[in-house]
Amino acid sequence: MSRLFTDVICMQSKKGQNKPSAVPFSWAEFLSQLEKKYSGFRFVEGRKFAFRPPRTIVFNSSEKSGDLLILHEIGHALSGHRFFGTDVERIKIEVEAWEKARELAKLYGVEFNEDLVQEELDTYRDWLHKKSRCPNCGLTRFQTQDSVYHCPNCDN
């Protein structure tokens, strides 16, 4: 069973975890650059950062690390992320989008904050750890391609 990329809760960064940029930042200018370069995408202000396939990028201009987070969402779009079959695949596409964001950050002169990236990825790792834990015996379950989790101990 394939799931839409947006079927999993969009994670939001922890506010106040980033160092402020030394250069004054203008969302309007940055967004204008992005809209011009990526005219095939639709940029929409929202509460949380997200990529909504096939072409909508949701951003929050009040987020402290918004410049890097929007590049991450563009990374999803440029990588063609639409669906994922398993939860491990979800983490794989998150890493891929961050690697694309790293490239874009160099292009746009945006500081790539590795600590923020790891915090963001930790939300998915923690989510996967909780989801894969067997409720009966506590062992780590495995997920098959049909998205069903199985416990090697109690087959639950």
C-alpha cells in the first residue's frame, strides 16, 4: 500500500534552536528569488513547513530557521517525492531532501545548520521507534511492504 507523502504528520522545528544570521534577512526578497527560480511550484504561507505534492510548498515566514526549512521542502519537490511505501522509506526521503537543501543552501548563501537538521531527523527517528515497538512485548517490530508491522516474538 502506497501512501501519499503528506499522509504522515508534518514535523515542525523547535523554535529558538538556531543562531540568528549575521546578515539581515528579508523573507520577501528570498521568497521572490525562489518563486522566480522555481516558477513551477506554488509557494503558500502556512503554519507548518510542508511539501504538498505535486507542486505546493508551504512555509512559515515567522519561523527562525525558515530559510533552511523552505529549502528542505524545495528539496522534496526537486527530488520528486510523492509517495513512500514504508516508514523507513519516509526517513530515507527526509535525508534525501536535507541533502538537496544542503546544495541549495550553498547556492543561496544560507547557513546549513547541521544541528537543526539532526533535530528534525530525530523527530522522524523517534516517531519510527515508537511506531515500531510491539505493544505486547516491547520488541522492535518490522514493517512489510504492505505497511503492516510484525513482531518476531509474538507476531502482533
